[in-house]
Amino acid sequence: MTTPDTAPAVALEPKTKLSGKVLKITLAGALVDIGQSVPGVLHISQISETPINKVEDVLKEGQEVAVWVKRVRNDRIELTMVEPLAYDWKELKADMVVKGRVTRLETYGAFVDFGAERPGLIHVSELAHGFVKTASAVVKEGDEVEAKVLDVDRRKRQIRLSIKALQESEMIEEAPKPAEYKGKGKRKGGKKDEEAYAMDEEVSNIPEFTAMQIAWQQALDKANGKNKIRAKSIKSTSREKEDLFSSTLEKRLPTGG
């Protein structure tokens, strides 16, 4: 089975951790045997996080050291004794899920170290579903948390994280129930059903008349209908009176004998 110490140089990836032995010390750094076909080169700037003046102040020939692959070249493997970041700025993307430790609490949120150059901030609104007054109400320093990357601002060197984005909402929203139709435009607690809605549309399309139009229509109805009936009634009454008058005259007139 191939291990990092015996893997071909071309198969080594940056940030791969290796164990090695210092073979030679120079003014610029050291050569380190890491069991590869090409030498491992450790520059003086990569020996410690703090600057050093002489390599001999830190390393000795034959010393066992832990190193990480910084870059693979055709003729050498560049190494570092400074543990690399888990995430470089160019590697950080929105929607990534990361794990880290809460290192600082503020009233507005919690800072999480997850192996990037800067800790990520989880705002109080992103700690949990529902209202959160302060970050300490949800997490405390030293807690191991899992969070989702919301945004990465390389210019401001800011990373925004969210725990809430990985949790299912505890707020179950009920769908509104259809309203009971009670006439045009009336509804209660939800949307009108399709039949009632269609009925409203049909009613709303009926033209509305003004008071003057209604009065004019009533006048027309009166002239065309009721007046005719009245005239007919008057004419019929007059004829009856004439017949009665004629009958009365005939009874009163003397007859010759």
C-alpha cells in the first residue's frame, strides 16, 4: 500500500503531511529526506511562523521533522514546517460545509475557527431558527460546531457562516384553508374557491346603470305599458256608461198607443 512517505512525487498533493530527516543545512534553508526520488527543500522562511536569523538556531543535521508539501516541482519538492491552513481564500466557496471551534462570543454573534486565515462569524440570526437574543444563549466558547459558508469577502477578509442553514425549520407553517363563499368579494381566512371566484367575475362584468339611466328607463316603461293599459281601461268604461245611458232612456220614453 502506498503511503505519503513512499508515494511518487507526482502523486503528492499540497498540504500533504510527511515525516523527514534533515540531511543538510544551508544559509537559505535545509535539505530534507522524505523518501522521494527528488529532494525535499525547506526554505528558511518556512521553518517557523516567526522569522529566524539562522537555520542552525532551529534545525540540526539528522533531526527528525514533520513537514508539509507546499509545492511539487520537477526537480524538487518544496516543503514547509508551518502547518498550512485547511482552507485558503481561493478555496473558500459559498455553500461549503465546514467544522470548527467557537473561539469568541459577542452579543451579535460567535466567531468560529475552522482552519481558514480568519475565523468565520455566525451572526445571532444564523445561530438557530427563531429569535436569539445573544450568541451565548445557543453556543459557548470551545464548542465544536458545523456550519455552512454563506459568503466570502476576500477584499474585507470576512467569512460569514450559518448553523441555521443546516437545520430543518421547527416552524411548521400551515397552508391557509379555502374561504367559505359568502357573497361577492367576501372571504375569510384564505382564498376564494374557483367557483366562487368565477361567479364574482361574472357578476362584476354586468354593466352598472346610473340613477338618471334608471329614471329614464322607468319613464319609458310607463309610457309604453302602463299608459296604454290606462287608456284602454278609460275607453272601456266610457262605452259601458254610454250603453247604460241608452238603456235608461229607452225605458223612460213614453210609447204611443
